[in-house]
Amino acid sequence: MRFLLVALLFAMPLPAAAFERVTSRDAFLSVVEGKRLIGARGVVLAVGRNGTIAGRGFGLRVRGGWRWADGFFCRTLDTALRDFPEDCQLVQVQGDVVRFTAQRGRGDVADLRIE
């Protein structure tokens, strides 16, 4: 029984409270501007102050645009295979990790390392 409890504790993700919400465009830019965001499967993105997103993901060139609206990062993305419509995402940061949660914080989570 003790082993099961220890295993469950170590299997749990970090509590959401460990991440701090980014609430403004300026705060967001202070985290990402001039840096690369690195994710799984070869994702490398740069977010520009001028509302651009550029990089690579899943072996494809990625381009897009973004704006800050009502406390959320709203982005579009285009690749050779698929265009992604605008999605406004909750942004949180913890150390060198920025977390994007789709659908205003109710959807999928993507953690990217800030480099």
C-alpha cells in the first residue's frame, strides 16, 4: 500500500499553482522576446514583438501571427500541411518553461522551453 501511494505521488504532474500566469502583452514579451521556444518533435519557434511567429515544427516550416487580447495570447499558425485558426491561449511561466493552454485555458497544454 505504501508503494502505491508513493508511486501515485510521483506520477502526479506539477500543480498548476507552480506556474505563474502572464497577464499582459508587455509581460509576455519580457518572457519570449529575442528567445527561442523549444518543444517536443523538433518544435522551435520565435515570437516577434511585431505580431509574428516563425520557426519549425514536426519537420515543417511554421509561420503565423499573434495578438494579445483580454489577457490571452491569440495566435494563428500556418504550415505546408495545415492552417490553424485563431486560438486564444492562457500563458503561464515557471523558470525556463512557458506553458500555453489552448481554448482560453480549457484545452490542450503545450510546454515550451525558453532558450
